[in-house]
Amino acid sequence: MKELRGRILRLGITTACSMGFLLFGYDQGVMGTVITSPAFVKQFNNPSSTDQGLIVGLYDAGCLVGSVMAFIWGEKLGRKKSIYVGAWIVIVGAILQVCAKVVVHLVIVRIFTGLGVGIMTAVVPTWQAEVSQAHNRGAMITIETANIILGFVLSNWVSFGASYATGNFQWIFPIILQSVFAIYLLIIGPFLVESPRWLANHKSMSEAERVFARLLDTTEDDARVVEMRTEVEEALEKERGASIREIFRNGGQQNFRRMMLGVGALYMQQMTGINTVGYYLPVILEDNVGMTQELARIVAGCGAIFYLIASLPPIWFIDKVGRRPVMMWGAAALTVVNILLCVGFNIPGTSGVTLIVAMYFLYYAAFAVSFLNVPWLYPPEINSLKMRSMGASLASCSNWLFNGISATVTPMALAQIGWRYYLMWAIFNFSFIPLVYFFYPETKGLHLEQVDHIFEGKSGIIQGVRESIHNPPIVGATDASRARINTGASDEEKAYGDTVDGGSQSTSGDKEGATTTENVEYTARR
């Protein structure tokens, strides 16, 4: 079979990465919907709110351990092999889940399944970031994160459809279906390439060059391939002899600061309160709003579809607007939504119910256009080449740690303090606005190796932030090149640029989109 190259190869990798995140989203949503089905309740002896929290929340403990495994072994295994391991664990875990007879058994195998998902969430964004071009890296990872919601939508509607069946099929079919997504990863993987940056670090630069050339559908002596090789070689030289301990130290590369920015991004994502809605909306609509089980499932399913639609616009604006504004505006919107939820729960009758349902839908929208995508994009962008896998794995640990805490606590918190729970989320979201403003550099439009220059030679925890906004560190580039990051690419650059689903490039400004002459001149200047 002829090897995949260029756009088809990049599309194949994005499809595989998207399937990994679709599995992530499906697993997040499926248990929150099946735990209310009559057959599940009967099979597991009417699990209490505490049992529900353990079934849903301790799965995240497995994902956390899986991310730790990726931190320890992921860099040695590589991106593709790590994903294979995660997929096999999910397949076995799905089979064991449908064999469960009691709550304890189900909790244990849910934790086991989480190992596989945790590995994939740690590795998939890094693989995608390392094979993407700078001008649309954000769009590619946003496509992945949109598939989290597609998986969530599927889990809602598959569970809703299965609820009309009789017997244990109501909950067994939605759970076993997750194995299909993992099988797809095992099938498509052999046709795709390993990360060229991982190959440069662990195999040879010549192998990395061949992969860069395949990704661009060109030859190894193309100026763009030469440029990438030069940048990767310089990045490796700076980190020569670096060990795993370096990620916990600052030094000249500020590795600890960079790792904590990635960890903080996914901490913020989970502390927006999205799991209250994502995991438990059907239960909340039944127990706290007073809807029937069927109506609650329909509303939750419609909400999931709205969530999916809202996750799509960032594909077109994330690389133009940037990472910082998206997070700050998202935090502001989520603050308002949580305050209005507090109001809605204190208004009796139909008016209160209408406001509550509307705010749940807006919760989905505000989160989908902001904190759904940027926190997964940021860790592989912000960490250096040798620290990238470990930094992304620790960020994934942060995601699953706070995901598990919020998922486990939510049923009990809603039972004990009711609407006041949303006030807590409003406070968290409001605090994220200054946190992003003062501490998070902008990374849009930069090659991964160019992000290093934001941190090199810096000592403080806010140094480089303003520079990243007003004077992006494109080493060797002209002021006009810097300006194009914010204003879009020239017509000449578009001829070399990538596109999203066939659309024209409008957000380039990096040297991947420059003409061959410009790239030769750029390489010579270095």
C-alpha cells in the first residue's frame, strides 16, 4: 500500500487523535446516564448518591494513574505505542465492566478502564501538536476536543435509546460500545507516523526529517524541512543531558514554571464546574428540578447536541484570537452563568425552571468555546521538546485529579447545600480572569521550538507574558512577520499553508506558510 503523505496523512493523525478524545468524552458521559436506568438500579441494588459518586468519580482515579504511567514510560514508548497500550486497556476494561455484578466490582473495573483513557489523554494532544503546523495547531487540537463532546453526545443518546430496551441491555450496550472506538485506533495506527520530534530525540534526525517531509508532502531538502530540523536540533542542544528531574526545576529554560502553567490550565478547566453539568445533568433535572426521567433524558440529550455545536466555532478563531483572550472571556461568561443558576433555583415555578435550563445550555456554550479546548492545547505548546511528554502527562494528572474530586463530591454537595454549590463555581471562575491575565503567555502562531524563547533567560513567574503578546519571539523574523501572526497570512503564504477542512488559511503568520525564498533567507540568518 502506498504510504500516506501530506494532507491525507495529517488528516489521518487528526482522525486518530479525535477518536481517542471521542472515547474520553463517551466514557465521561456514559455512566452518568446509565446509572438512572431501571435495569442498572436493579442490578446494583439501588446505589446511593455516595455509590453513584464512587462509580463515576473513582474512574477518574484510574485516569490519574494512567497519566502518571504516561509520565514515567510515555517518553520511552513514544506517542503511537503509548496510545496502543491505552486502547488495549480500554477494550479489556469495557468487557470487564459489563461482567460486573456488584458496585465494588464495577468500581474496580472502572478504575482499570480509566488507566487506558488516562494514558491517551496524556499522549494524544502531544502527538497532535508535534505533527501540526504552527498556524493551525490550535484548530487541529480544537477538532480533537470537539470530539470529546461528540463522544458525550453519543453516550447521552445511545443511553437514551437503550433505556427503551428491556433487561440489562439498557446499561450493557452503552458501556461495551466504547471498545469499538479503541479498536479503531488499533486499526488505523500502523498507517500513521510517529512524532518527528520524538524521533529526533530518541531515534535519529534523519528519520525525523523523513517524517517532516511526509507530513508536508515534499522532499527532505525542502527549505521548510531544513528549517524544522534546525529548530529541533537547537532545542535538543539546549537540553542536552536533561533528566526527568529537570521538569521540577526552573533553570535557564524555566521548566518548572512551564509545567505548572500546563497543570494550571487543566486545573482551571475542571474547576469551572463543568462536571456538575456534564456528569449529572439528568440526575439534577430529576432530583433538583423535578422533571420526569424521560423528560430529563431528552433535555440532557438536547443539551449535549447544543454542547457539540458550540464546540465547533473555536476551530476557526482559536488561532486568530489567541489562547489568553479565549480563557479570560470564557471565565467571565461562566461566572455570570453560575450566578444566574443560583438565582434560578430561588425562583419558584415555571420561570425558575426555564432560567435553570437556559443557564445549563449557556454553561455548555461558554465552556465549549473556551476551557474545553485551550487547556488541552496549552501543555504540549508550553513545554520544551524533552519535557513535553512529561509536562503534558502531569497536566493530564491535574485534569483527572480535579475531575475526580468534583465528580465525587458533586452528588453529596448538591444534596447538602443545593444552589449554593454554584456560587462556589462562580467564585472560582472569577478568580481565573486575573490568573490568566498576569501569568499565561500567548502561544498562537509560534513553532513549538519558538515558544522556548518566551522563557529563556527569564527568572520571574510573569516575565515573558507581555513580550509574547506584543513582540512574539519569532527568532530571525522581521517585524512584518511578527505582525502577520495577529493579522493573518499573505496570499503568497496561503499557497504553502495548511487548511481546515478545505477552507482557506487566514491565521498563519509563521514561517511554515512562507515562500521558499523567505525560508531560505530565514535559515541563513540563523
